[in-house]
Amino acid sequence: MIAQLPTLLVLCTGNSCRSQMAEVIVNHDLAGKVRAVSAGTKPQPKVADGAIAALQDAGLPTEGLYPKDADMFLDADIALVVTVCDNAKETCPVFPRPVKSIHLPFHDPHGEPLESFLTVRDDIRARLIPAVRAHLGL
């Protein structure tokens, strides 16, 4: 039997920019060590074009990305919740069992030029990956 990977839930408000990029980056950089999913407290209709472009610019997969509601993960076995915006930290859902969580805010590039998305993508990689490694003992 193969051991199940610990699940990381990345939360923000719209689940259209930062949390989507974080999900893809964690799944790429920590492949085989953790499974990342993302969601929003008020999901937007679609993932921001800038987030898709920033991920593709780094050669990362974007197939099948879509905004998800945080409520769909309430009963999931989550090892760590990471809130990436202040609003999500304040409105983070209450999970039925204790869940370890950290707050690691990133600039919201929504509506800004691609360069902002690239900067946030690189900031997520530089700060989130080491934080996940540390908090999950990877």
C-alpha cells in the first residue's frame, strides 16, 4: 500500500491568482512529498489570465485549473492550511477538526501587468516552499 501524501490547502479570497499559482508551484517543487490544493472563501468565475501566463512562463502546467470554494475541503484530511491574503486569514473556514495553519501573505497582482504576476510567482516560490518544508518536516 502506498502512503498517502500530506495535503496542503492554500486559501485566498478569490482563488484566481496567488493560491492557484501556489498550488501549481508546490505540486511541482515538492512533487512526491505533498499534494497541494487551493480554494477561495469567495471564488471568482475563472483563474486570472496573468496567473496562467506567469505559470506557463515558468514552464509549469495550467491544465484544469479552476477556482474552488473552501467549503469543499472542510471534511478533507488537511495537514496544513496556508492563507496567502489577509482577507482569507480573517474569513478562513472553521474545520471540524484541528488543522495546523500558517499565514503567509503575498501581494495581489489581480488587474496588474504580467510583470506583477511574475514577481508574485517568484515570491511564492522563494517563501512558500521553504515554509511548507519547515511546517511539514519535509
